[in-house]
Amino acid sequence: MKIKREVVQEVIDQLDAILSKMDIDEDKTEEILSQIHPNFDKSARNLIHYFAFRSFDVRAMQKHLRNLGLTRFANAQGHIKASVLLTRYLLGLAMDKNEKEALKKQWSIKQANRRLTKNTKRLLGYRSKGRRVRIMVTQPKESAENYELVKSMIAQGMNCARINCAHDSPEVWKKIIQNVREASDELNKKIKISMDLAGPKIRTGEIQPGPKVIRCKPKKDAFGAVVEPAEVVLLPQLEYSGQPYYVPISHGKSTALQKGEDLTVVDARGKHRKLEVVQVQSGRITTKTWQTIYFEPGLMLVASAETPIELKVGDIPSKEQAIVLKTGDEIRIKKSEVLGAPASFDSSGNVTESAFISCQVPQVFDYIQTGHRVFFDDGKIGGNITSIGEEEFKVEINLAKERGSKLRAHKGINFPDTQLGFSGLTQKDRQDLPFVVEHADIINFSFVNKPEDVKELYQELVELKAKERIGVILKIETKYGFENLVPILLEAMKSENIGVMIARGDLAIETGGDNIGKIHQEMLALCGAAHVPVIWATQVLENLAKTGLPSRSEITDATTALRAECIMLNKGPYIKEAIALLHTILSKMESSQNKQESKLPKMESSLSPLHE
């Protein structure tokens, strides 16, 4: 192949410019670099070098290098300067210049790759046999009481158990941790415990309760004809726990009823209805009805026996209300803690008062501006701020289902255009920290937006004498957290044991679905340059964990997570099956792929077109 010397010289000139920028930027950040933990000294310098490299548009150079059969730096983030110098040296040979001296005293590519492996093991513990990527699993409350569930998670391939401090209590967390530790010992596994600080999660407030009513309806076919009666269980008030088609009875002698007797009732709508007694056992009456019945507290059920028997319906919890929002609707977000309510209408259907709901973090009022976008409930509902007052701001809805979307209490609120300046550590986080540092191996630090957030956490850990012995995973969940990732990493690298969690759910809402793929790549590259392990989180095999049936798209999604060092699974009834499938996928895929680098094992003869 004939090599064009002018093309080679053009590439050499750009590489020289890149190397010069690397040296200049390293000198500029020397004060910051001097504070980095010794474990990350070379890694931090490599991060600065990579950021300098990415300040150039190298696409034309990559094309030339590909034509010359040389590296295009696509996977060189972990050892960028060494790769640039080696390529520069090889190109120099083509120009009859031997500049091998420049390669000496540089951090080798092999050393750089080993550093990420070492850091991953320190933070996330031992890997499972046959796969590099670890599996982190969010623990359900059931793990506190069900030892066998925890044990089966570990047996299926869990490497790290995650506990979210936004839910449950220290008593529940401690029981989960005890079960994990005990099961780990029994199975001879070393399982890490990570605990999420709740952080300033912005959510909707409470909504006015709905009516106290239970609807029981028989099964109908497509034409509305009843094909199967509804089974309604009447039970004592003290045994009632809110199950569907169960009705609490506060007064009356149910034991006197006999199978085959009828109970009549005038339901909450004034409809005369009848239930047939099917079974009476242990104070519970099983009945069936071919009619829809609405039960409310105080209704009387009367048996048509020789001696009339009356049963009184007891207390029923209020139905959870939702605010239905359509495109063009307005909703008011209240600063104070008030019970939200749907819109009010007059007799002509005109809105007399728009819907409203409170925001559980009123500090957002200090940062929002008119025109800023607002998303609710994981991006299912969206709109723009139209006005801001002392006690409320108004949002005009422009994203909702055609027939309306339901907004409920305790749903997330995202402000992708608003740089929220309040601290990443809440009062609750500070209260939870002593428990976390005593019992956990890793802190998952939520909503990290700026390096000052990391500094604040480190100060708390120093006071608790835990900074040097506990790992910290920084959860990047906002647009501003992503944009500040380099200074966040440099601040974090003042400690020895760190990682980054890519919280894809909130990030997708904050940055937009059209940008999220690129942002994933950038975060993986920057963390790779810093030799910081990455945890790939949110909605991995979620359909399988919740329903028992994986979709094709989420299986494909799981394979893309091979670029990370750990994958997080959320809880669900089928979590054991999700762990087992993920373990199988990772084990099979890792035989042919390592992070972003494709490897070519020997092709199986049965797949070869030349196979006889």
C-alpha cells in the first residue's frame, strides 16, 4: 500500500497539537491534581488528557488512521496519551523518524486496563465465575423476613444488594442486611451491601381522598352479558386489610347464616341488590352475586330468614384519587402542603377552578422561570411553566394521553431546564448516614449535580470517621450532573473508592430521548478515562422482573450494558428469574465482547458457510 506522506504529516501535526493541549491542561489543573488520592493520581491525569483530546474534532484523522490500519482511538479513553504517543511514533517511522524516546516513562495500555479492574473489585467486590460485569439488585421489603428469597438471589448471581433509604425503616434495613450477610456466609459468597441516600427527590404531594367505596362486579363478555358471578367475602372489621372484593362487617351475627340464604342490600347508588351465601366458615361469609354492587360504610345487609339477620358494613379506606390531565389543561403547583384536587367544572362543563397539587420540595420556587419545561411521573405528563407567584406556579400541559393521563400523589417531578441549586444532602440523608456507614459497604449518593455536593458528603463522612473505609457511588440523574461530570469526578477522586451510577430514567427525562444514547456514551467514556467503575441502572429487564415475561427490546438493552462494570436490577415478583436471565446473557456475551471492544473467538464450524 502506497502511503501518502502529506496525509501522514497532517495526522502527525494534529497529534502534536493534541499532545500539546494535554500538557497545557495538565499544568493548568496541577493544583486540583495535587489533591487527588494517590490511587487515582494517574487516572485523574488521564481524564484531563482525554478531555483535552475530545476538545478536538478528530473524525477526519480517524478516517486516515483507519485507512492506514492504525487505531482510531475509539476505545482508548483509559490510556489516551499512551495511545496517542504510540500512534505518533508509528507514523514517525513511516516518515523515517524514530522517536521511541517519547514512549518511555508513560503509563502503559496494560497498566491502565488493570487499574479499572482493580478499582471495580475494590468497590463492587468479587465477580461471578464466567462474567466480568457484576449484578446489583434492589431489595424488596420482603427480604427482611424471607431469608430464602435473599439466598436464592445470591445463588442466581447477585453480587451486590441495594437498599433504598427512601423506603421502609432502619429496622427493616437491618433485617435485610442480616439476611444478606447470613446467606452470603452460607453460600460462601462475598456480597456487598449498598445503600441509597434518598436525596432531594422532587415529588407531588398528597391528593384529597376519594370516596369510601368498594365496587364488586361480575365478569362480563364482550357484549356486556354476565358470564360469571362475582365472589364477595364478608369478614370482621378487624380482619379486613383492603383486599379486592372483601367487605368489612362491623356489626351483626354472621355465624347464624346458612349456605343458600340470600342477603339483600340497597347499595351506595340506591340500587336493590342480592348476594347468595356460598359458605360460612370462621366468621367469614363467602357470597356470590350476578349484579354490580357498590358498598360504602353503614350499609345494612339483611338476611331473609325466619329470624332476620342484619350485617352492617364497617369502615372502608378512601379510594386513591388522581388528577386527570389532557393537552391544553392547566395545573397549579402549590408551594405549601395542601391536598391536591382535580379541576372543578360548572353545569356547562366550563372550568371554574383548575387542578392543583403541591410540590414536596418547595425550594424549587427559588430557581424556576417561566417557559421552563416540567415533567411528571417519569415523563408521562409534561408542560411548560406559564406563570410564577409567591405560593404557586402554573403549568400548561402539552404532553398527555389523548383521553387524559392520571397524575397521582408521590410521583416524580423533573425540571430539565432549571439548574436547581439546593444541596444534594437532605436532612433525612444526614439522619440516615450514621446507620449507613455502620452497616453498608457502599453509599449510593443521589442527585449529584456539582462537585460541591461531593465535598459536602465527604465532610460528613470525615466527621463519622468513615471516608477511608466506605465506597461511594455517585448517581448522575440530571442534565446538570452530566454537564458537570468532569469536575464531579475530580472532586470524588480525592477518595480511594468511588463509582458512578448512570440513572437512565431521570436522565432520559432531563436530557430528552433523542440525546440519551449519546449521553450514555459520553459518560461511559469519561468514567473509563478516569478508571471509575460504572453502574448501569433503571429499567433493566423491568418487564421480566414485574410480569415474568421479558420483552425482546429489554433483552437487547441488557446486552448493551456490557459496556459498564455493574448492572442494577429493580425489585419485582420475578426478580429471581431476572437475575438468572441476566447472568446467562452476560456470561454468553462476555465470551465475544469486552466493554466496547469486539473480540473474535474461533467460529463454530456449524456456523461456517464452508462447513461440510
